[in-house]
Amino acid sequence: MSQALTFIDLFCGCGGFTLGMERADFRCLAAIDFNKEAVATFKANCPEDILALNEDLSAFRPREAGCTTWSRFRRRHCWRSPVPRI
């Protein structure tokens, strides 16, 4: 069995996109939204192993989040996923 393709849900809202992608056998590595109520709802709707952050992407810098926050994310090697050629 091959490893599941992975994605990051930007502007995740309540998690509808993530749930749909997971039903299609993709795996969400992280989700980000600036709305704290949306992130709380996302956490209630989606698996606990997804890193869900309440951050403004226009001002967010991953290194500022700290090593502990991103260590689990970095270990998953999301940058090694091949980009399909069209």
C-alpha cells in the first residue's frame, strides 16, 4: 500500500475541506485560520492529530511559532511530496 498524499489546509474554517480530502484518502498535516471560533470548530470536527493553528497568514512566520509547535509538522516531511507535472 502506498503512502497517503498529504496537504495543508489554509483558511481551514470549520474543516469541511479537510474532511472531504480525508474521505478521499488524503492526510491533513496542518490547518490554519485567523478566526479563533473557526479553529475551535475545526478541532471539534477533525482528528486530534492534525496541527490546527489560530494565526493570521498575512503576519505568520513559522519560525516564530517555536520549535515545539512545528516539530511534529516538520517530521512528516511534507516538502518531499512530488509535484505532478502537467
